[in-house]
Amino acid sequence: MTLEQKKNKQLLFLVAQPRSGNTLFASIMNQNPEIACTPNSITLEIIKDISLLKQTDVFQNYPDHKSLDNVLDVVYDTYYKDWPQPIIIDRGPVMTIDNFELMQKHFKRPFKCIVLLRDVMDVLASYMKWYTENPDAFVNRYNCKNDEEKLSKIMNKDGAVAKNLKAIKNSYNYPGLCHYVKYNDLVAQPEQEIRKVYQFIGLPYFNHKFEDLQQVEVNGMKYDDTIVGKNMHNIRSVVRKVNNPYIDKIPERIKQKYGHIRF
């Protein structure tokens, strides 16, 4: 990547719990050929895993911080150097305290975050509908006895929901970096919400469509949902609000523990 290309490629992040409209948002934004909104990204994990090398005996025996930092500083430029889109929206919990510190240290350029918000009960109801209708869903592989155990597994402190809730919570400390989109607003008035996103990014609005939506594909790559379970990332062809009856089936103890987390 030339200096000019590096300067002109804009990086943003998509922060959200799973089942909060991430895939829908990506399908819409990727209609614009200038934008690549990624599926679940490993970039933050790359930076974290490389940085953890500093805790190893081999590194501490020869602690060349500068050389390893040089690698960390170019993770994003290297990862995305062959992507033709000038604007990358990377899906990951960048706003957790630890991830944000790593980005400040190693990315060294301004970035913005789009944060999708959805009440936890709606997120869990969406999970329930999915794993009930798809027996090969990953949560059905844990030998859990009932919905309470399955939803508790999903809410594990090291899981994707918990990580992104931490990221959302910390994001409120940096209001100038973040734009918030509520899931219910996105499905009720998609054009209005997407126009706000463009204003936040600083781009002229692209003429998006909100019907005949395509499943997410970026640079010829799609999700392989055989890994997590069939239909995990499938979206409807039309943006619309759909009532989920599973909201009434969430176990009471789960409601008591997480029902207060609303946006």
C-alpha cells in the first residue's frame, strides 16, 4: 500500500451484540462499492495475540519492543491492503477498554465507530428462535438441559454478547467517536438511519435499496455457517420489523438477571 492509498483508506468499526442487526447493516452498506462492511473480523484478535507475545519468555529474554511494535502498527494496513474499497467498516468490539488502548497505541490514526443498540431480551429472543429452528446451532452442542442453560451459555462473560456490551458501555466515554443506531429504528425507518450514518462518516448518501437484499458477501467471500450453525447470518430480503414470540418464552431467571440492559 502506497502512502497515498494508506492516507485515503478510511477505517471505521461496527460495534454491536450479535443478533443486533450487524448482518442487515452490512448487507445495506455493502451496496455501495466504495464501502466494505466486514463480517465478524479477526483483526482485533490478531493485534491482541501479537501483543501477548511480550509476555513470553522468548520475548522477555530479548525484549525488542520497537520491532514487535512495528508489526502491530501495520496490522490493519497489511490486512486490508488488497481490499479495493477505500472505506472499511470492521466488525469488532474495539471499544472495550483493552482493545481501545491497543488501537490508540498502534493504529495511530483517527477512527470512528458505528454502534448498534438492541435490548438484551430481544437479542436473546432472537438467539432462542434461531437455535430452536436450527438443531445444529452451536449452542445446542453444549449438552445444555434447557433454555435457561443455553441462554446462560450465550451470556458467558467471555462470549461475544458480553464483550460487545462492555464495548458499548465504554463507548459512552467517547461520544465524539461514536454514532449510535437503535435496531428498532433501523428496521422501522432504514433510509433515515442510514442517511445519519453517512452524515457521521462524512460521505454523500448512496442510493441504497431496502428490498431484495442480498446475503452478505465481501470480495467474493461469504459466511460459512456450518461452523456455528445453519442460518446464523441469514437476513430477510426486505427490511421490516417482525415480532418474535420467543420474547415471552425467555426463562424468568434470565429476565431477572439481564432484563434491565436496555437501550
